[in-house]
Amino acid sequence: MSTVLAICFEKGAGRKTLDRCLSLLGFRGPGPDWRLHDEGLLTATVRGPMRPGTLQEIGRIPGVAWVLDRTPRASPRGSVEIGRGRRIGPPDFAVIAGPCSVESESQILKTAERVAEAGATALRGGAFKPRTSPYSFGGLGERGLELLALARERTGLPVVTEVLDPAHLEAVARHADVLQIGSRNMQNFPLLFLAGSRGAGRPVLLKRGLAATLEEFRLAAEYVRLGQIAAGGDGRAVILCERGLRTFEHEVRYGLDVAAIPILQETTDLPVIADPSHAAGTARYVAPLALSAVAAGADGLLVEVHADPPAAFSDREQALDPDEFHGLMKAARAVAAARAAAGTGEPANRCGNETAGVRP
Ligand code: PEP
Ligand code: MN
């Protein structure tokens, strides 16, 4: 039996505070079971039974702001507020839609208007793009962020966009409602923590790495959550996105891991959505994968839609046009309703991260 603790120090707390915490927890010097993160956050795993009252004692050490028990335990799944009064997570079904990349004012506005009409919950679009080839279009950068903000003003849709590098974090958080961390960065640990701690309180949409196990995915989310906690948040503003794994098969871009949806819903307290677009890689396979994810109980979808797919600068083969997206929305709603009527219900949560502890 072990207990996982997150202890946050007051600004300016020094070595003495750290030493007192470590000695109270029974640690002598550096070791494998504790670690000091940025923003004065100490995490520690206490092996074996912990003396009753330890949390309170730590909370009374001068320089300790608060202490939380992060030991995984059952806690109900919640929804995440993403701005403009919208939420992702149970009991709602949410759809994030938009182009792979923001390319121009007319492209993003046209696409945003069409996905809004079809009933999307939020607009997506990359301004800083991770691209396999250094010769491919890399996004419009800050100009792309401004265009996304303009599209939000026109449509009322909150904006989801990727933060690729800590150097862009401040600008992305200034314009976006939700910070996306892409597959290739799922284990960029400093970026994960910083998106939580320096992301201006914006929720994070975390995509599963293309060769990541579910445990690696959950632990990546925990970095973001600890960053949010270190910044005074509740560490619950993370949305998990299954987007397909690399397999030996080459007739589909990635293998959508549908089983990951109920498993993550059982083993975390976070909303779980699916991205059928990057998994399919081909527009005509997007709907079958999307509907399989909805049937499996996904809390939402992330779908690439472009006003004029053949003209797209990136991921053109998998982009739906606005009419196809409209059709998918209708079908997804029908499947979600059928699933609700069938009464399969919420998976029983086995393991969340209730943040019990001492906190002002
Ligand atoms: C994206 O959603 O724009 C993207 C690049 O996806 P992924 O990180 O899943 O490849
Ligand atoms: Mn894309």
C-alpha cells in the first residue's frame, strides 16, 4: 500500500521547508520516491501505511501552502468547461471540428460558420503544426491564432488549438480556449507540466501518443494535472483523446483503439473523446470510425473539416467537407441516442484522482 502526495510550497519557501517535509515523510536525501517540480511542487510516494494525521502535520510546516493526496482512487468522471458556456464530458456529447491547419481568413471563417451551423461544440485549427517533413506547411503561427480568435467572435465557438513548444505557450493561451497537446508531444514532460501551470488556466486536450500505452497516457495527463494543481487549479481540466495507434497495417493511417475509450473512462475521472480523422487518414473511413467511437461511449469527437478539402494545405485526404460533416453529425447524434436508449450507461469508475487533502 502506498500514498501519493502533492505538496505545494508558498512562493519564496526555501530549503528548510523541503527538508522538513522530507524528514516528516521519512526521506533522507535524494531517492526514487520524491521529486521537486517547477513552481515549488513536491511529489512523493510514501510506501507502506502512513501515520494518521501526516497530511495535517505537513500542512502546518511553515512554507507549505497545501498538500493533496493524489493516490488513485475511484472518483466520478466530470466534465470540463471549455469556454463560452460549453463543456466536454458527461452527460453531454461534444464535437470539436475544423480544419487541420488555419490557412487564411476566408478558409477558417467559412469552415467555422459551416461547422457551427451543423452543431459543433468547438472549433479546431492548427496555427503551430507538428509536421513529419520539415518541407511541409508549418502553420501561420500567431497570425493563425488571431484568425481563430476572429472565427470565435463570428461563431461563438470556443477555440481548440495545439501548443507545440513551450515558447508558444503564452501566445496560444492568450488566444485559445483549450490547449491541445498533440500525439508527438504526449511525452514532452516539461511541456505537459507547463501547459498546466502556465497555460492561463486553459483546459488541455491531450492526444494519445501514436505508440503509447494507456498507462503512459494516464501518467502524461497527470503531469498536466499536477501543473494545474501547482498553479492553484483543481487538476481536472484535461480531456483525453484517442487518435489511433501505429500498427503494421498500411491501408489505414492509424488503428483507432476503440477499447481505450471505456478503459480510460473506467480508469480516470476525465472526459474521453476520439479523433477518427487522424486514425482514418481517408475521408470515407472517418464516419465508420467516428460512429464506432460513439457506440463505444466516447464523450465526444474531434473531426477535421475543411470548406474545400482538395485545397487543404495539410491532411487533405482525411478532411470532410461541410456537407459530409453535417451528415456525420446527424448520424453521430442518432448513434448516441441509440446507445442512451439501450441503457449501457456509464462505465463503473475504478480509479480517478480524488484530490483529498489539506488546502485553503
Ligand atoms: C492534430 O490534431 O492536428 C494533430 C496533429 O493530431 P495528432 O497529434 O493526433 O497527430
Ligand atoms: Mn491534421
